Amino acid sequence: MASRNSSLDRRRILGAGFALPLVAVGSGQAQGARNIAGPHDVVTLDRMEIVDEVSGRALPTRAFFPKKPGRYPGIVFSHGFGGSFKTFPNTGELWASHGYVVLHPTHMDSLQFPDPRVDPADAAVMRKFLAARGSLDPASRQAFVEVLNRRYFLTRRLDDINCLLRLLTSGGGGLSDTVRDQIDTRHMGMSGHSFGGYTTLICAEATLTPPLDYPLPSGFSSFMMMSGQGPGRMGLTEASFKELRSPFMATTGTLDFGADGETPPWRLKPYDLSPPGSKYSVVVDGFRHMDFDPAVDPLVLSPGADRLRSLQIAFWNATLKSDPKALAFLNIAAKASSPSEGVHVMRR
């Protein structure tokens, strides 16, 4: 376990007529530098050797949680295709510093921790695409899109999340007792990046064509999708988002293009086409697909990343902690926002 110790001289920033404890200024920092870390010191449990008792599959999982004992809302974060629990460490630590237990499972499609049940041909396609970072020939790109379209990897991810939720209730399976004792399973959020955003969509009850006849994880009350998907592939249609009734935030960047060349507005279709009510979208100017885990160091944090982090924390505080100030911050931010800003926020 690793503990992040900090002693920030924190002060509240006032905005829109109420105290906003989401972005604070630390003592001794350069003028104008802002520290977005929360009030909690964070413990990182680098790797839990979790085993799914149903499938027997290993599920290496990282956890971030406040050092101070207590009961905190939980967030499950699902990595992008081919990733692992090692991705998005800045995000996990930051959210935990604001009073959350954040779990990062490693899914079967991971290239860092290969699963022997993955077809070697599929793994080769994945490695080629991820190594090329978008500069592939059309045939190789299409091969990768076809792998993404298969439901095998999605259903394995749903198994992983169902496993974590079971263990949070029953214990055992390699899940740390400390993590289980700290997490409040009555208040759970689901998030993910890229294919993890797709996983988040399905957990939020987006429907597929043909229908997905598979047990979905239950117990999540709000959802945050980063660089997710719109209609046209992976079983998603324009009708897929009609049942997204829970609080939901979709995030993209102006340079965040899809695996098949889809544009950033495509990533916001779940927001556009879902029922109104506690729905938010965030567009960060200049952000590319892999830019959504920015460093939390106030000396290197870009203004867009600073704003994105504040909106994320406000969303979780509003939906998982029922914080009225956070909800007011989100709604005022959306009302005052415009497309010309570095971070454009919308609400439905």
C-alpha cells in the first residue's frame, strides 16, 4: 500500500453565490496555480489478486481509497480496450481524495495481462492497432473495428463487474477487507474510458440490436462515460439510449476521434438521445482520445483539465453524495457555458 501525504493550506473559492470546495489553492504554489486534490490523504492498494468464483478467471484490480477510516461511495472504473488496472491512476487518486473508493479492474482484453482464453488472432489485431495509434492502413483499422463489434469482450467485462459487486457484498475472492469495509454499496457510480465507456453505457441500460441477453450489473446510481460511443456500430442504434434514465455525464474532446474515424459529436449521442433529466455533456478543447487522465500537479495542469476535474467531482458529489452545492455548480456551469469556451458544458 502507498499513502499520499499532503498538508494543503486550503481555502474555498466563492462562485455563483455559494462556496465551491471543488478547486482549492495550496500554500507555496506559483501564483495562479490551482490544486484540485480533495481533503483526504489517499491509500493506493496497487494490486488485489481477485478471482471470479464463477468463471475462475483472475481479475487483477487496483484500489484507491481515503486513508481516514469511514464509509465512502464507490466508483468502478473500466479501462479502454487492451488496457489494465494501471490506466487512469491520476483519476483514481483524485476521486479518492474527494472521498470515494475507486476500483480499477483488469478485463480479459488486457494486453499487459494477457488472458489465455483470448483468440491469439484477436490479440494480434489489438496490438497492431494500439501500437499504431491511428496511423493504420484501412484494412487493419477495419479488422480492429470488427474485434470491437464482437460481444465476447463486452460480456466478459460484465462478468468482471458483476464479480466485483458480489464480492463487495459477500467478501472473499481476494478482495481486500479494508476496501470492502470502506465502500458504501448503497451509493455506487460506474465510469470508463473508450471501450470502458461502452461498458458504462451498457451498465446504464443502453440497449443493443440485436438485444443483449446477458445479466447486467445492478446497483449503480450514476454513470460517467469518457470517450464513449454513439450509434452505428457495436450494436448501438439511435434508439439505444432511450432507457438511459439515471444521472449521466458524457465527455469528449474536440480532437477525440473514433476507431473508425467517427467525430467527437458522435461520442455525445448518448447525451443527445437519452431522456432529459440529470444528463450532462462536457467537451474539452484540444483533448485527444488519450488525454482524459491528466496529471493533478497544479504546476502542469492545463486550464481545460482543471475545469474537467472540477466538473467530474461535482457530478459525483451531486449524484452519489446528494450534495446540493455540487448540483448547483453543475447546473450554473451548464447555463453559463458556450461552445467557444475551452470546456463546453451542457445539461438536459
